[in-house]
Amino acid sequence: MTTNSQQNLSHQLTKEIRFAVVLYGGVSLAIYMNGIAQELLSLARSTRDDASGSPEATEAVYRDIADYLSKKSKGAFRHKFIVDIISGTSAGGINGVCLAKGLACGVKNLKALENTWLEEGNIDTLLNDPKSELDLFCSKEPKTSLLNSQRMYGKLLDAFNRMEKDVTPDAVTLVNALDLFVTATDLRGVEVPISLSDGKADEHIYKHAFHFLFRKNSRNGTDPDKYNHFSSDYNHILAFASRCTSSFPFAFEPMCLNDMLDYLKTSRPKEYVACCRQMEKWRSRFFRAYNELTTDELNAREFADGGFLDNRPFGHAIQAVHARHATCPIERKLLFIDPSPEKSSAESDTKKKQKISFIKNTALATTTLPRYETIREEIAGLKQRNRWIATVNQIVETISDINKKRLEEIILQSFINYIKGLNTSPTDQKTRFILRKIEGNRHKSQPDISLRSLTENLSTLNILAGNTVLAENEVAPARESFWKAIIADNKKQGDAGAKKALKKLDERTLDNIALLADKSDVEDTPGFITQDLNDLIALYGDGYSAYHYTRMSALDDLLTLVITRAAEISDESDLSLAVRRLVEAWRKSRYQPYRNHTDEGDDPEKKELETVYLSNYDIAFRLRRLDYFRKLLQKAIVNNNAEDIIFREHALSVPERDAINTFYETVCKTLEGVYNLRDFLIREGKENPAASMVNEWKSCFKKGSPGIKTFLNDVLLTCDCSAPLPAFDLKKDPCDATSDKTDEFRQLLDNAGIRAGINPDFAGLPDMMNKLMTCIHTAVMTGKELEGNTEKDPSITGTIEARKNINIALDRLSAVNNEIAAHLLFIYDYGYDLHDITTFPLFSGGEYGEGSNIGIYRISPLDATSLSPEYSLNKNNGGESSKLAGTALGAFGAFLDRNWRRNDIMWGRLDGAERIITALLPNHENQEARQNFIDKAHRAIITDTLNTWLPELKRIQVPSHRELHLISILETIGNSLAGKDDWKHVFKTYYTIDHEPEAAPNLKRVGRSSAIVSQMINGVNGDNGSGKKISNILKMFSTILLGMLDFTTPKSLKQVLLNYWLQLLFLIALLLIVTGTMVKGLKETALPGAYLLLAVVAIWITKTVIENLIHRMHNKPWKNITKEVFKYLASAVLLFIVFISLQAFIDIWSSFSKSFITILLGLWNDLFIKQ
């Protein structure tokens, strides 16, 4: 499909296919993962909101897949691909950061990082010696790592800065909400106590995760970047996290914040100043676990490779998926990228029976098994969740018919009540007679009379009315007037209630808490806050009580989370349990399940009903209801039928469909706004609307006392947190002698308060608790703080505004169809309650999240086999070879050769595209289409790669044999892509890359490395001890290696002649030959010169032979064998010639020397003595 075809689907419902991505570590296989990251970015760009112009490479393929999926859904959905959760470790962490930044900034591609890998992923510039530009990237002395750690940080920072420059002015972010997790290892650990039944146990936490956020619609007046951690201001900390997570031991040293600051201060002074201004903000956001450390202590804390303890960081991604919500239809996919997957091993029976020796046992215990990390538990957990969701959905589907039947009864009773209130008239008398018959049958337990019978079947009315016959034109007006009255009354009550509520909320201040309205002025369900538990059980059945207290407990948890986030107390700490006890005690002191049997004026201090508590604070209920409404409207739009709304078949007309579409958009927007409200309430620290009140708690404590955390600790120590919590009365003055001092929780507060240093009168805390809950209530209703910055974030929707939006949408819909609008109102006010009562207890305690099944897919060289299996026959040596060059040398291979890096990036893109398309089209019915899309993507990737790779190779002035061979292969493939040949067959047949490392440069690198390692050992042991001896041995080894390489490294003949000793011998040989030939009387010098020349040539040939032995020049196997035989024969002949030549030279030299001396004496006599 064309671009326009996708744009024409904008009127359809948007269905999001969301991807959570987990990236493993893999050293130089990071380069392979960069190719996969490029494809993930192209996937997100393909269906972006402003998708216009010509798509690049595989973008067009992914866009065609979106159109294909839309056709399969019969045009009901416009599909959008989103990558919204990324979790990476080590090499995967670096690529995860770049992918996340690209998504948040809306970059066109990841070429900036690709070029960084190609240019800077070169071992020759990475090694920690002068060639790594030590003047720009100062390394520690003595050396502490094999590779230049500061250079790594600097180049990562450069890459992120270049990405900023690649962002065009019209760039649009590719994601609304993004979570990035980058793991690291705190080498010292954070000591965290664990509460036990009779004390505590201490342990250290060494795992650390940098959590970066992006929220498109979230705005904050004091800090615009509060929820955008991918702006240019965060580049330094992004580079820091990338450098920490990839601190592969020995290769890179661990990094601390001081290292970052030192580098910036030395090399980038302006950036250093800007970075220093951000440090306090970064501390509170990325190092919350280190609040007990001083600034200097935190800055010196070393963070190392995340792969030490968490090389497969599934946990962070899974938790983020559970925390996600949906405001549209979605599918969820989890992709994990394993660049070096484990192969299934077929051990021989003999090997299986071999006894494990003590040496192997020790090796397994100390190195192998502790590093073996499984993902079985995480995958099993996700599968179990999928099964649980499927079971819950089946149960919900089963009970939905029962709930519909009960809702019909409620609507019918409402209709009866409406008719009873009409003025008497002949028609009304007939109607009233029918209603009496209906009510009589209901009370006699006759078969249920449904609203459908009343409104559709005239014969039913005639039977109910006995001899009274009603014409259809007499029933329809009563029915239609009922629907209109329902909507009109809702609008009237809603407008008046909202106006009154907003007026009261505007009058609220922290100093006037008397205006705290426990009774909500905008009720969720008419009459809900006036009903006690008995009323609700009578209305909804005996199952309501369990639902009621499950919902109350969940709301206590939410309010606890609001307070702990405001106080910056960890959600998982024991202190949060103490806060929950306070919340629960406050709730029990103010609310009760049953009403008092007294007149309202008799007891002004009586408690409110628990339904008021739910109405005032329960955001989660509103979210569930809006989501249910969204799905109900979605079903009507997709099916073009209102059967699930009005409980009978009703094909939608065009105006009705348009009106329901508008209603759907309103619900989705409101749902998103209320989700933003929830996020607003659980923000950290001073950004939380309750932060100011939490800080005021300090006034309850003596000056210089440890503060609220000490008090909460004492709450835990003073009470049994597993026991039921009694109520306490915060309205009574604790200093009043008449107050009940025997109350268990009051005694708890007194005891804990004295221990924590709270003022003896303790009068402040109850008042503070009331004010705190007033703040939260205001935020829930309005979406803004009670005091301070009262400017409301437009992306946040308070509960008053949410209900107002629904009322407006209902009113608009009623102009098209009153019946549909009225039914939706009944569903909103009553129907969802029936649904929630039966489903919420099922969901409670589970990780329902988006409510979607999670598909799990791996991207690895083993899984993508369309073009090549992971391991295939090596065309050069006949052995087994991986398609990735980066797997060589312990996964450091790609750092050794630029062409290897090109190869791995290409395979990353090819494998990534294949597996992404497989995840999008997983079913067997899509097999043919899936393969066609994969082939299109592969062709686009190979074409795009050759357009860059071939010109780069051809620019090499003196290409090696290996490079010439590669050019030939790529040109052959390029010709097949441009012509009519089967390009896929050509690629499979011809494409290969030499995986054998070149010995000369690599031996040079070994020599350089040994010199660096010797300095590292010197730094540990100083100038004495065994370390000094080892260091000297390494230095000598380095000298020998480099010397041998200087002798054997291939050079041209001119370069050989420039070597001082070969040059000297060669010139002497020529001089002797020329002198013996040209000067009469010096003929004897010609023969020794010839022998000397022969010896020099023999040495040069011998050197060439050694080169060929060290630097294997690969061709076809038979040529290699022939060459090896020739080498040894030639070497033997040359050695024999050299031996004979030396013997002859010695024999001739004696006579030559005598003649030469005689000649010199004669010349001396002729020139000097005779004169």
C-alpha cells in the first residue's frame, strides 16, 4: 500500500502493537545489536502520526504490514507500531540508550551511533596507550584498564550530541510514554535491612538500574524536562549510564561520577558547568537508594558492568509492562535480543558418564555456574500471567449475560419510577395499569419482565394489560420521553453538582480545613454516597461485601503510595507499611460501613459512610470504568451494531456511528487524562501534590530529632503489623483528659511519638493528617495542587472534569439517538458496578496491566534463518563458521576489523527485520505473506548496505587481496539486486566474509596490550614483589613480539630497503660488484659483492616465507596445500644456498682481503709517499 493509503485510515480506531525490548550484553556484539536497534526505530517511524514523504529502506515494508493488518481487520483498525519499554545491560545497554533517545527525539535514523561503532569500535584506538589520544582522553597513571575508559565515555557523549543535531525542526516523537532501564553493578553495595518477626537482618544490594523516563503529554512548570530524560541536558548522565553498564572487567575500569566530572572539567569546561548544575537533580532521580550518602561519597561510588549480576534484565521490562495501561486496543510483544544464544549440545554417552574431577568441580563452582543466568522463571511467569488473563476473560464473558439481565431490571425499575411521577392522563392511566401488572408479577416471582418486552413487543403489553389494548403510538412516546428525561436530568444534576463542587474546592485552603467536603458533590452513582453496606448488598447481592472491602484495601494502598512517594520513602521499604497503618487508622476514624440510626442533626461528629471515602478518593475505579466504556464503544464501532449497548440488534446508521466515534474519542482522551492524574499523584518528592503537607509533618517533631522516618520505624516496632488495626479518633484532642487514652492505636502513636522525639502534646499530627488528605482529595477532584503552583497541567483530568466530559458526550449522542445515550448512562452509573463487583476481586492481586496477552519472541542469529543459519560451512577453510564476525576472540572480534563491523551491522538489521516481521505476523495463516514481507525487507537492507559499503571499499587506494575479494562478492550481489537474477539465491551462494583474524596487526595489538597490562600490574604491586617480575616479563614479551612483527610484517620492496641494516648490506654488495666491474685492478671485489647480494636476497626471501607462515594468505584448500609444500621446499633450498654462499664467502674473503690491502697500500704510496 502507498503512504496515502495508511493516512486515509486516520478516521479508524487506532490499534497499537507495543514492543518491550530486552537487550543482553555481548561485548563487540553490541555492533550486531545496533543493526537490530536500527530496525526497531524504522518500525516505530513507519506508522508515526506524521508519516509523510517517502519512507526509507524497511520503513515502507513495515508500513505495508500495517496496511495488511488493517485489511485483515476489515478496515476497523489503523495499526500503529510502538516501542515503549527498553531494558538493556552492558553492550545492550548502550544500544538501548541510543534507541530510546532516538524514539523520544524522533530522529530519522541511528546513523550517528552506527558511525560511532564503525569509527570508534576499533581496537587500535581503544587500547589504552598513546594511540588512543591520551592528550584528549586522559587515562589514569599507572594504567587501570586495558582500553581507554575516558575515551569510551567521551565518544558516547559525542554520539548523543550528534543525535541532537540530527533532530530536524519538524521531528515528532515516536512514542507517548517510554521507560528505559540501564543496569549497572554497585561494587560496594547499599546496606538495606530486612524486618523479621523479632528483629532485622542486614544485607547489601549490589544491583543498580538507571531508570530514564519520557512522557510526551506531561508538563511541569518548574522543570520542563522532569519527564523527558532524553533532552540534551541529560546527555552527560545518559553517557555515564552507558559507560557504567558496559564496564567490562579488565577492559574498562568501573566509573564513578567524579570520573565524569574530571573529564568534563579538563576537556569540556562549558559542559562541566552545565553538568554541575544538574547534579543535585540527577541524584534525586537516579540515585534514590543513596540518600544516606554525602555528595562526596556518592560521587566516589564505583559502578561497573551491569552484566555482573543482571545480564538478562527481564525483570525491569516485565514490571514496566505490568504498570502500563491502555487507552486503545493493543497487542503486546516482548522481544529479547540474545546475540550469542546457547546452542543445544549433543554430548556423547562417554562424556556423560565421565566423572567430574575436583578441578572441574572447582571451576564450575567458582566461575561457570555462578555466571550462568537463566530466563526460565521470567518466561514461565509471563506464560502463567497469559493463562490467568485468559481464564479471567472467560469468566467475565460468562457472567456478562447475568450482569446484563440485572441491569435490565434496574432500567425497568427506573422506567416504572419515571412513569409513576408523570401527571395523570388517559394514556398515563393505561400505562400505570400496565406498570401495576408488571410490579405484581415481579413481586409474585413470575418470570422477569425485561425492558425489551416493554419497549419492543406490543403483544406482551396487551397480555399484561388484560383487556386493555394500547396502540403502538401510545407506548412509543412514553418510551422516548423516558430516554430524554434520563439524559436531561443527568445533565441538570451534573452541571449543578460540578458547579457547586468547584466552588467549594476553590474556597479550600490549608488553613481552612473545615471546608473539607466528605460528601462528594459529584456522585459516581446517584445515591451511592447515601447508601451503607446493607443497602448495597440488597442492591447488588451478597457478593458485594467481599468486593467492597477489596476495593477499600486497594484504595488504602493507593493513598499510602501517594504519601510515600511524596516523602521519598521506597515503595518496598518497611516504612511504607507504617504509612499504610496511619492511612488505615485515619480512614477508620472518619468512615464507617453502616449509618447511625439517629437523625442527621443529632450527632454532628458522626462518621461518614465508607461509600463517601470511595467516592472521594478512588481513582482506580474511575479508570476501570472508563476503560470498560472504551471497550464497549469500540465493540459497537467495529461491529457497526449497538447490540451490547441496548441489548438488542441495532445496526448503526451513519450519524449514529459518527456520534459513537466522537463519544469514543472523548472517552479515550478522558481516560488518558485520568491516567495522567494517577501519575501526578504518585510523583516523587516535591513534584507530588502532597509534598508540601508531608514536609509540614516536621512541625510535629522536636528540633533536631531524627524526624518522620524514625517515627515510622517506631510505629513498626510498637505494633504488630500482621494484626487487625483498630480505629482511632483524630478529631479528639490527645491532651484532653476525657479522651480515650486506652485506645490501642492512640497508645501506639503516643509511644512511638515519644520515642521518635515528637512534641509531648502531639496535637499536630491529627491536624496534619486531615490537611494531607484534604490536599489529596483536592488533587483527585481537580487535578491540581491545593496551594502553591495552582496552574493545572492540561494533560491531567480531575474526576469532576472527567464526569463533565462524559455528560457532554452523552448529551451530544442523545441528539442522534436518545435510547443509546440513555443506555450508556445506565451502564456508566449502574452497569459497570455490576461488572466491577464480579471482576475486580478476580483481578485483585494479579498483574493485569494492559489486560493483553504477551507474545514472547527472541531475536538472535539462531532464530533468523531465512538467508543463512547461524553456523554454516566456511567457504575458505571448510570448517563451521558463524555469520557474525563479532563472536570471535571471546566476542571481541568485531573490534578488530572495520569490514567485520559492517558485516555484523548488516546481519543485525537482517535478523532484526526477520524476527520483527515474524512477531507481527506469527500465525500459520500469514506464512506466505510473512515470507514475502521478510524478502522485501531483506532486499531493502542489503541494497541500503551495499550503497554505503561498496563505495567505502572502492575508496581504498591499495586494497588487500581480502578486500578485493570482498568487493567482487558485493558487486555480484549488487548486480543480482539490480537485474532479473534471483538475488536471494545469489546472496546465499556467494556472500561470505573471511573470519580468520590477520596475524600481523593482531600480534601487534597483543604486544601493545602486554605493555599496558604490565603497567596495570605495576600499579597494583608497586616496584617490589612478584608483580614487578611479572610486569618485566610482560614488557620483555611485548618487546620481542613487536620486534618480530617489525621484521615479519609485510612491506613493499622499497620499505624493506629502507630498513637500515638490509639497506646497508644491500648498498655494500652493490658497491663491491660495481667496483669490481668498473675499476681495473679491483676485480676481486666483484665476487664477494655477488655473494653478499645473494645473502641479502636470501634473507629477504626467508623473511617473506616467515611472513606467509605467520600471516596466512587464504585461497582454495588445494592452493593452500600447494603453497605450504612450496614454502618448505623453498626454505630448504634457500638455507642450503645461504650455507654454501657463506662458506664460499669465507674462502674468498681471505684472498680478497690480501689483494684489497695491497691495492690500498699501492694507492697510499702513489698519492702521498711518492709526492
